[in-house]
Amino acid sequence: MEPFVKNFNDISIKDVATVGGKNASIGEMINCLSGSGINIPGGFAITAFAWWTFLDFNNLWEPLEKLMSELDRRQFSNLKDIGAAARKIVLGAEIPAMIRNAIKEEYVKMATDRPAAVAVRSSATAEDMPYASFAGQHESFLNIRDEDAVVDAVHRCYSSLFTDRAIKYREDNGIEHKKVALCTCIQKMVRSDLACSGVAFTLEPESGFRDVILLSGSWGLGENIVQGSVEPDEFCIFKPALRAGKQAIIQKKIGLKHLTMNYSNETGEIINMPTPDSLRSRQVLDDQEILQLAGYCLAIEEHYKCPMDIEWAKDGLDGKMYIVQARPETVHSRKVRHEQYEYRLLEKGRLLVSGQAIGTKVATGVVRVLNSPAAAGELKQGEIIVTRSTSPDWDPVLKKAGAIITDTGGRTSHAAIVAREQDVPAIVGCSGATAKLQTGMQITVDCSEGKTGYVYEGALPFEKIETDLSCITMPSGVKPLLIMSDPGKAFKLAAYPSAGVGLLRMEFIITHTIGIHPMALLNYSRLADETTRKTISRLTQQFTDKTRFFVERLSQGIATIAAAFYPREVIVRTSDFKTNEYASLLGGKEFEPLEENPMLGFRGASRYYHPAYKEAFGLECAAIREVRENMGLVNVKVMIPFCRTVAEGKKVLSVMEEYGLERGRNELEVYAMAEIPSNVLQAEQFAEIFDGFSIGSNDLTQLTLGIDRDSRLVSGLFSEEDPAVKSMLSLMLKKAKKAHRPVGLCGQAPSDIPGFAAFLVNRGITSIAFNPDALLKGIKNINEAEQELQAVGPKPMLQHDHGEHKIKSI
């Protein structure tokens, strides 16, 4: 006779049909990965044979099959009644004595000098498949402490085969109800109620980018993360750096974690308590623990040979990290990776609320505020659900939604996971959504702008652009690059056909993720404005050394983009704010002079060696050094903007070396922006101290023609196609080629005007950087220009087209 129970030590992944997906995966990890140092709690499985025996013993086959045959499979109008009746039948049946005894005997073996605290989880034979994970569809029971309680929990797991959500999930995935066996997992409890727990994905869950691991965690039991009841900590780890033993954490986001789920000391029941203030702003794991856990996840992925969805827990008693379960990731593993869809909002309305974007879509619809899944009948197909948080009980409801908005939660919450599975946009952690959005309102949910999702008033127009990237032919000579600034878009844009990033604007990261003037951090204790000092104190409360706030935030922003494109080049331009822009940063007014013409004033290279900013430039250097040396992202190159003279360039390189960024060391290349006529006229001399050039067509055009393109009175004269500008460009390209230095261009003209792309290709441009929305058109223009060049040969050096186009470039 087949056994009713099997110890995890006797189970492998081949036993899914015998013990269910969850048990099979735990057994596989214990037997194959424990030896490499990964901790997996022990226990045993209650088998499919026990389930079939339970059905036979109680003659349940016929009544359950009859109930399922009565299910309304079109509208699911009677799903709630069918599910309740099925669960009642199962709970009214008796677990045979031989099964009860087998469970109790195996449980006693787990106990030593006291009853073992165990988790009792459902493990169905149809779950954890590549196309259907069944995550959260069946019940789990935690902190079960005696023999009878374990048997009772098993019985309740049996009944959860017929939760409304599980029935609907099987119907959606074409799985016959009678062919699924509900096995059970009895696993030693990890006392994460005394520490922390969370989930991990071995890919980036929004874009499907494969070279990172995303860990999320909160204090106490992990159910708060799954239900989206808290905003968890998130840590992003770069796999190649992890394999190389480098500092691989490229992103940290410290969540509010305002609730902690643990056990009541009196009853042992699960309770949710407010998290102490001292823990809310503290990381749930230190950096060493993050890397250790990421190492576990990487080993699991490599063993299973596919992206994984993993649950982890830290035991507050022994201080060890444990993997409690792992299943294949089921969203991005099914997608065709070369198909890209881009959504673009054509106009913006009044902003109502914002939060974390899930997905990259835009959706419009009518709001339906729901307080619980019991109100499912109110929801109409395609309406936008707005609620505080969701749990697996919401699954049948969410499948009718056109978009999902929740007050709380993070990127690994239940609402986020379901939104990805349903391929609808969602915004989680959208504080105040249920208060500000009312049923019947027409709104637009915009998740197309990166990590932040926005809710606008009204149904705004948008477009959907579909591209098959497998059909894109890359140029044979000129490298198409991207212009980037927002790390939140890096993983998505990395899938586009490009040779890397030709311009990473540091200013966006400083403005959006730091927001504080670096000199205010360097002089924090001496700030004159008390209000400013208090605000900085609050924003940097995790940092004793306030300058580390700047270095860590900046390095993580740069590292995210560098990791997304690794090993392709990423050229980082050091900060190029003007004095009025620097002054707008928190604390900036104390350190910035007033200038009549900031465009031509204290900007770019002149700041980096000046006593008024030199130390702040040192922080920029420290961030880049962190990325290249500690994280191992040596694909990062540095570019110096607005360098007026060769002597100034030498001063900047000397300061960089002083701060640990020496040109040539560890293959560091330093480029110069070619955006001032002096850069062109002295290109040979600049080429002696810099490794390459990037033409900034905006400033070069303005300074060649003496035009402020922001002046509406003269901006009509601005054009990169002006003969003087083209002469300047031709001269720069000729000199760079003679000096054997690469020279690129960052601008809009090569995508907007095919003739301009041909002009650059003819004169030996080595790369052109485009804004993301212009990349594919730019590649097309480069290809056509290269084909023409091969057919007829290069044109005379100063020949140009006299088009009437008036364009704006970056």
C-alpha cells in the first residue's frame, strides 16, 4: 500500500503527482541544496494517496462531481454557493483513523522535548507549474502545536481545495477539478514573528529582466507583504556582481512597515500590531544578510534552471535565514520577450493620487471602491477597483478589473502579482486612494512613466505602440545608444536594441532620489537655516554621516542603469546643473551665487575644481567609484560637461584622481562633451587628455549661432542644419577621427531628419544617442544612411542639405 505520509528527505521534484508541487519542491531543495549551506525547514508531506483515500472512505466523489457540474461557467454567478457547499461536504466528512494515526506518528518524530510548532500548508498536485502557480489559492495554517490541531488543520486544508478562488483558478487554467489531489505540507515553523520574512523573485517582476534578484521583506510573519498590508523594504541585487563576490546591492528602498504580524503571547494566535517607530525606518536585513539570501536564491534558480518565486524567513531565535518554499515564476516566463508594447499618454489631466506602478500600461475607466470581496456583485467588467489591500479571496473579483489601485502594499503584494498575471496596470502603495477616489469617477491610470504610477482625472487619450524587436536590424558601423536619466525605466529599456547608454544625466537622480544640495550635506552641522537642517535630518535619519546619503542614493541610481545594460557601455555625465537649478535643491540657496546668465556661468567643469563645489564633486566621484570598483560595473564611463579649456580639463582630471577616479585605472575612460566652439577648435589638444567626445548639439548650436533657443523671440533661428553648425560638426568629426578618438552625438535631429543622420554617418560619427521614443526611428535612419554610403561613397566634407526643418535637440 502507498504511504499516507512521506518525510521531506524522501521526496524530490519528480514526486509532484504524489505529494503536490509545494512538497516536491521543498524535498528537492532539502536533498539537493542543503549541502551547499541553504537552510530549509524540515518536515513531512501528507500524500495524494491520503487524499484519494479520504474521498473513497467518505464516498465524496459523486457529490463533489455533481456540484462542480452545476457551476455556471460563463458568468460564475453561483460560484460562491458552489464553493460553500463543496467545503461543507469536505469538512463534514471524517479523516480515517489510519490517516490520522500516520499524521500523528510523523508529527511526534519532529518534536524533541516539547511539541513542535509547525506550519500546515496546502500542496496541490496541479500547483507550481510553469503556467499556473496556484499561489495563495489554498489555505495555510501557522504555529500549530499539537497532534490533534495538526490533523484539524489538515482537514481544513482539504476543504480549501474548493475555495471560490481555487475553483475559479482551475477553471481559468483548464484543469479538471476531480484530477487534482490536495496534499499537505507539515513544516517546522521558522520564528520569523521574532525577526522578519518576505518574498524574492529571481528576475525584475515588472520588466522580466533576468540579471537581478528582487528581495522584499517586513518585520514579523510574511502575510502582511502578500496581502499588501504594509509597504515592505525592497532590495535589488545584480547577479553578475553577486557571482563575482562584489557588493551586488544596486537598489535599496526602505518601506514604512507600519504593521508587524506575530503571535500573541497568551493565545499563540496571529495578531497584527503597530511596528515600533525605531524599526519602521530600519532595514529588515543588513547588507550581509541580503547578499546571503540572494546567494540562496541564485543557487535555487540555477538548480531549477528557470526564474523562481521564493518565500524566505529569518528565525528570531537562531538568527538563521531559511527558504520556506520556491516555485517557478509564471508571468514573464510565458511572455514572448522580443515583443514590446509601449503606452504613451497623449495629454495629462489633474493629478489625483500616485503610488508604485505595476506594469507599464495605461488604462481608463470608471472607479469602483470596494471594501471587501463580498461586494464583488457591484463590480462591472472593466471597472477600476480601488481598495485598501487585497488577499487571495479577491482573485475572482480582480479578474474583472480594468486596473487595480490599493492604498497599501509593494511590488510583491498580492494585488501586484495578480495585476501582472492578468496583464492589467496597477498602482499599489497609493496612499489615500480610497479617500480621494469615489465610485463612478472617470479616471486614467498611467503606469507608463517608470516606477511611479499616476491617477489622473478623466479619460485621457493615449496610444499603444507595438514593436517586434526581432525584426530590427542593427547598424553595421554607427552605434545607436540611448539617452537616459530615470533608473526606474532602465530594465525595460535595456531590452531595446541599442549598444548602451550614450548619455546618463546625473541630474535626474540628484533631483528625484536625493533632492538635497551636496554642500548642504557636507556642511550639515553649520547650516544657517534651522528648518532646512531639520528637514535634512528627517530625510537622512538612517545615516550618521549625511554625505553617505548622497553617495549611496547616487551610486544606486547609476548602478541600476549600468546593471540593466551590462556589459554595454554606459556614459555617465557628471552633474551639469546651472546655479539657479542647484539653488532649487534643499539647502542650495546657502551655497549658490546669483548669476545674470547661468547658462554661461558657474556650470560644468568649472565647478569641479572650484572651492565652492570641489568637495561636492568628490561625492559624485565617490558614487561612481562605488559603482565601478565595489559593484564591479566597469562598463561605466565618465563624461565631463561644459569644459571650456584644455587647462580646465586637466584640472578636473587631477581632482578626479585626487578623489580616487584616475583615468586609465581599472580601464576607466573619461569623455568630454563637445558643446562649446572651443572644444571643436582645440579638439586635437582635448583628445590628448580625454578618451572620446560626445557632441551636445543643443549647446553647440546655441553657442555657434549665439542663440538662446528658450527665447521665443529668436528661437526660430535655432537649427542644427544651419551651415555654420554643420561646418562646426564636420570639423569636430574630422579632428576626432584624425586623433583616433570616438565621437558621438546626443540629439533629436538624427531621428527627426533622415538627411541629418546621413550627414553624420558620411562624416564618420561613431555613435548617436537617442531619446527612447526616437531610438527605432533613429536606427532606421542610420541604416538607410549606411546603405547609401556603401552605394555611392562619402560626400564632400562640407556638403549639407538646406532643409527648412526647425528642431530641438537634447
